[in-house]
Amino acid sequence: MTTHLHTFLLRLLVSGSNRDRGQSTAEYALLLLGAATIALLVVTWATGTGKIGELFDAVIDSVIGRV
């Protein structure tokens, strides 16, 4: 009897962890989606203000200045 109870509890514990694993995957996907959205907004803003070109020019000037 105790063996059956022990087996049942182990199966219940394992099946619960499988659900948690799926939930973690969904949370990770939502986190990546949020980070990608924020990155896209920042790139859109920076491109519209010309900051990307200024940053690129500064990096190139710095590299050329060190050569």
C-alpha cells in the first residue's frame, strides 16, 4: 500500500514540474518579446533622430584615429 502511495506522489510531483517547465518557457518567450519590442522602439527612435549615424561616425573616427 505504501509503495502505491509513494509512486502516486512521485508521479504527481513529476507531472507538476512538467507544467512548471512549460510555464517557464512561456514566461521566457514573453520576456524575449518584450525585450525585442523595447529594442525596436529604441532603434526606431534613434534612427529618426540621427543618433545611429552619429554613433557610427564617432566609432569610425575613433578607430581611424588610433591607426
